[in-house]
Amino acid sequence: MSTSSESTGATSLRRNVAWALGGNLGYAACQWGVLVCIAKLGTAADVGRFALGLALTAPVITLTSLNLRLLQSTDARSDYPFSVYLSVRLIGTVLGVAAIAVMALVLGYRGDLLSLVLVVAFAKAFEAVSDVVFGLLQKAENLRRVAVSMLAKGVISVLAVGLVLRLTGDIVLATLAMALCWGSLLATYDLPAAVRLTSLRPSLDPRALARLAWLALPLGCVAGIASLAVNVPRYVIEGDLGATALGHFTALSYLFVAAMQPMLALGMAVNPRLGRHFVTDLGAYRRLTWQTMLIAGGLGLLGTAACALFGRSMLTLVYAPEYAAHEVVLIWLAVATGVGFLAQALSYAVTAARRLPEQLPIALLSLVVCAVGSYLLVPRYGLVGAAWAVLATEATRLACLGAVYAAAVAGASSAARPPRGRAVHVPGLRAGQATEDDVRLSGRASHTTHPAAAKRMIVEITGCSGSGKSTLLKEVLRQCAERGLPVATAEDVALPGLPSAIRRHPTLQNLALDLRGVGETITLRRDRDFLAFAMSVIRRDTDRAFTALSACRGVLRKLGVHSVLAREANGWHAVLVDEGTIHSAHYVLVHVNHPPRREDVEAFCRLVPMPDLVVHVAAPLERVLARTFARSDPPLRRRSKEEMERFIRHAYMMFDLLMSHDTLSRKTLRVECDDDDLGAYRIFAKGIVDRIVDGSASAPRIARAV
């Protein structure tokens, strides 16, 4: 029975992939046919104006659509009925069309260009409503109906645009004919297909609509930002090189829009199964993900080879000889598309794992990379520079999505089984301090050895830069390993299974922590009072915008990681955090031009999420200044020495105020590190480990001096 069921499932998957591939390829070919019609029957400037209309409307409609189709198809638990999805899509589409109209007027578009933008907006609106119906059919794995609709839409688009352009030569009328055809197909074919599965009566439940919109908002923002990133090079090309150059770049780029269709078809088929496998069978989820990645990589290599071998002749045949002059641009776009295939495959797996919030900062980072790359490269290298900007964007997406996927798999694995004693990662050990064997937890250490391990303790080590925190943390980890005490670092819990290549690179590890922390904070919306207080103080006292952004990022990261530890660290005896929520005071209360205020310290202590034990590492101010200035990466290293010293003095004053507050003093262990004697650090670490073993986080503060 099992073998028969698996065979039937495999056949069904292959059939759905075939239908989805046929529909997507046929539709993409027809959309490419529309572009060829405009290029053959009009001019390159007409292609550029049509591309500008798409570039202005696509990001807005994509954003307001909230990528609901992807959410629908992976909704394995049927959390929301179709009526809710339909209502959210209709509301978003109306808002999107209105926003496009306002934007076009504000940008000063008038006459034929304004008419073209509005007509394209209405065409995209009809397409958005059809898309939510496709999501319903996709969830039911009825991709044949979706494919037929897409093929019909593509064919009538080519016929309408070609016929009207041939008769009138007017690109606006040709686009209007295409929009009317899309609306007619929605009314006569797509909506009747949905009626056979469920009611089309929209939902009027405001709470359900709001919940779904809030859930889908990160995914919609990701899709909207991704669409914007795709179009950013086109905005720069149109501004610097003109409409004709934009027409050339769009014609070349659209070849890869068509090439993306096999990946979209594959995603339509595998998304529902990825969602089910992540819930029920993690092994199958990983296997299907890697199969999808292999297919994506193969398609990318095939496309790049085809462009390198036949690019010039293909451009001459399909468009015109003037397009063939950009053969090098075509090859670089093929490379970028291959990297994009891999990123797209990973995005399916990440979405199925419901890692939605993490995708928003990834999309923002990709947008920044694309904007900066386009701004720097297009004016200097022309269309080749635009292709390089696209490649940099896709490579950024791939790297970040890979880190999120690894974290999702590791998190699901750790949730399925309790943690056991294992090697503790101690970065930066020097010769003579400890070896890997010295810091390995005994395999015999278990919860039977330490009955109190059922309730974990979060221990934060904090203090000024240069006070000796890192040295003390290494010694605490070493002594925990010697005692067979199952402890973890914040990175072990928040980023389980992170590849060692990333962990050895501080910048990549910090980026992964940023993604996890910010995503957690956005998702749970916990500690909103503290977050509001922190942001208000940062806005009030920070003297530079970049410094304020960095401080806000630091606060979001600390809050998110603390939330992850509080939820996922059970089973460890203790989790050691190097600079946690208490250390976020460094971002909130310490500024170059303003000493810390007592009223702000009071509010901070009242609102901040607390660890179970705080280890405050202190040293004389002169020692802190000397150690900090000797570092290769001191805080505010781009500022003058006077500003850096003033900042450090303010931080020193802030920690004195903070740790003397009643709320913190009751759970603070103060360690005075006046010199670099490793023997003294061993004594301090022993006291901290004793406190962890006893599980005593609220004993009176112990002051230690050398």
C-alpha cells in the first residue's frame, strides 16, 4: 500500500510539474511575443515606454498583493478560508491601483505616458485577482486549469497587441486591448473555476482580514521589494541612458523572465508538499529542497551555456541587429539568472518553513545592493554595469536565504529531539589557553547528572568595551566543559546548525544573528513598551543618522535573540550570552554628546527584558581606555580620538548607574578585572560556574577584586 501511494504521489507531482511548466512556459513565450510585436511593429522607444509602465506598476501591485498565492498553497492547516484570501486581495488591489495613479501624477506624467501607466495598472489588477484564484487551484493541486488559463491569456495578449498595433500603431490602445482581454478571461474562465471549489462571497470579518494581512505583510513586502529591486536598474537606465537603452535592456532581460518560468512551475508543484513535509517529515522536506536546488542549478548552467554559444544570432533573429550589439550583457544576465534560480529554490523551502519575517531584511539588503550597484555601475559601464548590479543582488539573496534555511532545518531538528552534551564553540582561543578537547563536554553528561538542568538559566556577561568580557566568557565555558555541565552560548541556541564557515566569519555570523533577532522581534511584537522607549531615546540623543540606524539594529537584535533563548533554550543547564538585553543600554543610553540621564536609566531598568543572572565585568577607567584604544576595531573608530574617549567615559558612567539600580543589583555578579592575569580570570569563572550549578540568580551581589 505504501509503495502504491508513493508511486501515485510521484506521478501526480510529475503531472502537476508538467502542466505548470507548460502553462508558465507558454505564457512567458506569449508575453515575450508581446514584446517582440512592440519591437517589430513599433520602436525601441515604444518598448522602453511599455517597460517603464511595467516597472512603475509591478512593485506596487506586487506589494499590495501580499504574495497571498504562495501563502495559500502552503497553508497545510487551512488556517484561513478562501473568502478571507479573496477579500484581502481585492482590498489590496484597489489600494494598489489608487497608489499607482497618485504616483504617476506626482511624478509629472501626462498625456499618453500617463494613460499607458494607468492601463497597465488595470491589467495588473485583473491579473492579481486571477492569481488568488490560481492559489486556490494550486492548493487543490489542480494545475491543469491554471495552465489552460495562462495559455489562453498569453495567446489573446499577443493577438490583441499585434492586431491593434498593426492597425493603429498606438501602444496605449494596444495595451488597453490586452487589459480588456485579461478582464474578460477572469470573468468567463477563472472565477467559474473557483466557484466549483468554494464560495466566492468575500469575508467581512475584520479580525480575520487583519490577521491574514499582518501574517502576509512580511511576505508581501519581500515580494514588493524584490520587484522593486528588479526594476531599479531600469529606473537608472531610463534616467541616465534614455528610453531606447531601456528598451534594449528590457528586451534582453525578458528572455530571462521567460527562462524563470520553469522555476515558477516547479515551485507551484513543490510548494504544497514542502509545507506538508516540514510539518510531518523533516527528512523528506530536506530531500525535496535539495532536489529542487539541483534542478535550479542545472537550468542555470544550461541557460548560461546557450547564451554564450548562440546569444548574438538569437538576438539578431528575434529582435533586430541593433540588439545583437549587447551580447555581453545577455551573458552576464544569464549568469545572474542562474544564481537567481538557486535563490528562488531556497525561497520556496524557507517559505514552507514559515520563516517569513527573516525574508524582509534579506529583501531590503538586496534592494540596497541593487540600488548602490546600479547607481555606481550604470553611469560608468552602461548596460553591462546594470547586469553586474543584478548579479550582485541575486548573490546577496542566495547567501542570506542559505543561512535562514540552515537555521530553519536546525531549529526543527532541535525541536524534535532534546539537546545533549556536545562540543561548545569557543571562538578565538589562543595557544596555551585551551584546546578543542579541553572545551568538549563529556558525552556522559546528561540531565540525570544535573537534575536542575530541566530549567535553564540565561546568564548575560556585560560591561564596557575593553573590560575583559571575552576572556572571562572563554574561561567560563572551559570550566563548564571540565565539570560536564551542559551549557550553550546564545549563538548555539539562536543559530543551531550554522555552518562552521559562517561561524568562523564574525561578519556573516553577526548578519545571521541580525536576521534571526529582527525577524523574531517583528513576528512576536513583544516588549513593545521597551522598544518604543529605546527608539525614542535613540532618536533624541544620537548625533548621526547612521549611528542611530546601527543602534536600532542592535536593540532589535538583542530583543529578538533574548526571545529565542527564552523559548528554545530549555534542556540546557545555562545559556551564556555575551552582551544581551542589558548590554542594549550601550545602544540606548550611551551617546557622544549626551551623558546618560538618571531618568532614562530608571525607565530602562523598568522595561528591559531581564536575564536570570547578570555578570558585570568592570575595570578601572584608565585600563578600559587603554584596552579599547589598543583594539583594531574600537567603537566609533571613524570618529576622532576625543569623541571616542568621551563616548567611553559616558559608557563607563552608564554602567555604574545601571548596576547600582535596585532592579539589577539583586541579580548582578560584579567582577573586577584590573589586570590581564589569566589566573585571576579562573577564580572569577569558578565563582560564576558555582552560581550556575547552584541555580542561584537572585543571591546578593558578590564583588571580587584583584
